[in-house]
Amino acid sequence: MRQTEIAVVGAGPAGLSAALAAASCGAKVTLIDREDRLGGQLVKQTHKFFGSQKQRAGIRGIAIGTDLADRAMSDPNIDVMLECTALAYYSDNVLTLEQREKYIKLKAQRLVVTTGASEKMLPFPNNDLPGIYGAGAVQTLMNVHGVKPGQRVLMIGAGNIGLIVSYQLLQAGVGVAAVVEALPRIGGYAVHASKIRRMGVPILTSHSVKEAHGKDVLEGATVWRIGPDWQGIPGTEKYIECDVMCLAVGLSPLTELLWQAGCEMKYVGALGGHVAIHDDNLETTAKGVFVAGDASGVEEASSAMVGGRLAGYSAAASLGRCPDFQQKKAEALEQLSELRAGPTGEKIRKGLMALRGEAS
């Protein structure tokens, strides 16, 4: 049985930030991730971040990830466990882990869950044809492994992920046939949409996929306009030739450990699915269990990093390790409020209000 003060499960932007924050308070932290490197989604985010200087605006995600990972690896208060999967969490505060075919038990005084989110898929005929990917898989192929996914891509979803990945595909010399969005307007930032429109890529709002075509691999797809009832309108079909379809239709929080910990959960569509009810310290209803990043509700990476810091400080403070906690908390909450301001943050604001049972 191994022992630690704070276990952080997930070493993406939220997990790295949580571990570094807790360690800066003198807490002993075990940082766990199933991949062979730290950084999570940051390792494939080649675009520059928005926000303010405090949230590293103007710096590429891969550079932020490298910086956070280097700091975590060199911090004497952080024990990094890579290629390590958290299997279960038990009521006596024990995590069971599997690392390179070895079974490990870890007893943690506090648990911070920063497991991120999984990509949602879309139901339509032939959606299992080779050549149909989630946007994260396409980013991994291009930005991590340097592999072009195909020659002509049909992007489904005009949120920030769909728009950013479309631009990255164009930069890599891959054609983008169109971006298809079911909503009547794009969901991502206008600056991202403008980039790909200037490069000649049409954005078809109020459209969805009717069917994918191909014998052994994807050869094309039929899209059609959808009405206010979300049903396809016969006679509006368009065939688009493509050898790759990239699905950027949202994320679902990965919350298995939170269910196992006995946290009170609530379904909030604006946050991506089931999330753990938590207070402004990011502590869940299971005492000593904290949550941050997409596991607490799907947001941008900048918010995940700030939330991760807050969760790390909160976990350390609950052990008496963070004497200036109230100041650090106030700074983090102010930054989160800035990141969630304006029209682009309306969805997350409404989601958090629904989570807390507040009227909008």
C-alpha cells in the first residue's frame, strides 16, 4: 500500500495545474496519467490561446503543456506515475491502479479528479466506415504523429474545436470540403470561422449528416438541411466527396471515479453530461474529493488550468497546507469569472447555475 497526501488523476491542463498548486503549498502529490507523457490535450494544441496574460494568451498549447510538464517532473513534491490507469476508488480513500501490468494500491488523504472528457459521436447510417474520426483523433494524427489523415475532410461541428482543427488541416495541406453545423449559427469564436472562410471553406449552418457512403472506406457523405424540429428536410440533400469525416460534436465529462466515490451527480446538458455537484472550492459532496477541468464541466483549456489551480490549492488547504488560501481562491475565481464573461461564456454560466439549482 502506497501513501500520498493528494492524488491527482489526469495530467492534462487541469491536473498539471492542480498538482503544481498543491505542491507549491508543500503538499506531497502523486500525479497519475494513463499516457506515456504529461500534458493531456495540450500536446496536440498548436494554436495560440486567448484570454489575458495571466492565462498565457498568445502562447501555443503545446508550449504551455511542455512548461507545465517540465515543472511537474522537476518538483520534489510531485511523484509522477505515467502509463498508469486508475481502475477504482474505494470508500477508505484507496485508489487501485494498473501500471505496466502491475497492480498498485494508493491511499490518498485527498483526491483531485481531472480526468477530462471523451468525444461524442453522431448516429447516422455507415458511421462506422474507416475514415470517420473524432476531432481529437485527427489532431493526434497530425500534431503528435505527423500523419495526414487523408486528402479531403468533411468537418462536422462549428464549435471552437471543429473550426481550429479545420484550420490546422488546411495548414497541413489537407483539403477541407466544408464545415457542417446543426445549429443556425457557429458555436466557436468568429475569428476562427473567419480564417477558414477566407481560405474558401463553406460553413453550412442548420445542416447535418444524412448518410456516409463507401464500400470499404469512406468515399463521401450526404448532408441535408434540418428544420427547427431537428429533422432533415427532404429535397435539400447535398453529396460531398471526402475520404475523411471529422466529428467535432461535443465532449462528455469522464466521471467514473466520481460516481465510485459516491459524489452526488447531476445531468447538465450545457456542461456536457453528468457532472459532480461541487462548491466554490471545487470540493464535491464526497468529502475530500475535488474536481476540475472538463470532468467538472466541459470548458476551454484556459479555464481548466485556472480551475485546476483552485482545486489543488483547496485540497492542500483542507490539509492545513495553504495559509494564504483565501487570497489564492479569490484570484482564481476572478480569473474564471473573466474567462466566462460575455456571449461566449453564456453556456457555461447557465450550466453552472443549473448545477447549483439557481434560477437563470
